[in-house]
Amino acid sequence: MSNADVVRAYYAALATGDFEAARTLTDPEIDFNIAPGFPAGGRYHGHVDLFEGFYPASFEAWSHIEVEVDEFLEFGDTVISLGRYVGTTRASNTEFSSPFAHVNRVRDGRLAAVHQYVDTLVLDRAIEGRPLALDENRRWVTRVTEPSAS
């Protein structure tokens, strides 16, 4: 299994809610860095912190969330995944689509570190019920000004 395959398998396990499989694909001492501004953002270390801390806390923000990966770039033990989070917020029932990059490090066939980079403005606005404009490809685009009330 290539390092990119390890990362793909991790995403697949999360997509089906198989956290036990996800746990077996991660190093027990995983270093998981979530962008400030992302729900439950911060640094998480180890299985307990990640699977009993981050995931339950973060999932409170979403009615539904999917990780759509467009591309995997593999450089030795580093795998960069580029894609978007797509879903609906729990607080405002607002749809969102936010681009991300994950820098993943694989060691001995297990995910050892993740650094998340994401457009948190899109997520914050959706949680508040004030989404950014949606284009024809269902991707959010930034408006320079708010729409007029007329």
C-alpha cells in the first residue's frame, strides 16, 4: 500500500463512519493540527485526543459533512490532499463548500501527522446562516459587498 493509499483509506473509513478502521490507519501518537476557526480547531495528539476529542466536538457543527478530494500528491512520506468540505451546518441549516489542503505524513504504513489548511471564512459564514455566493459548480465565491435589501 502506497502512502497515498493509506490517506485514501483513512478518508474512506471516515466517510462510512468506521472510526475503528480509521484508528488502525493512524499512528497511536498521531499529531493532528486543525486550522484555527474550524469547529474544534487546534492541536490534537494521540488516538484518544483525536477520536474522543476532535471528531465528536467538530461533528457537533455539521448536520452533514463530506470530504471531497480532487487530488493526491505524494512526495515520499508526505501526501498532500486537495479538495473541499461539502455539507450543511447544524446551527443554521446552511449548505457550504470550502476548499482545503491537508498535508499528511505517513510513517510505517500509518498516518502520523495531519496539518489542515482551510477557508474558515466560508465555514463561519455558513454556521452564522450568511453563506457566500454559490456559483454554477456549487462552489462558494466571495462577494465584495452584501446583497442589497431591495
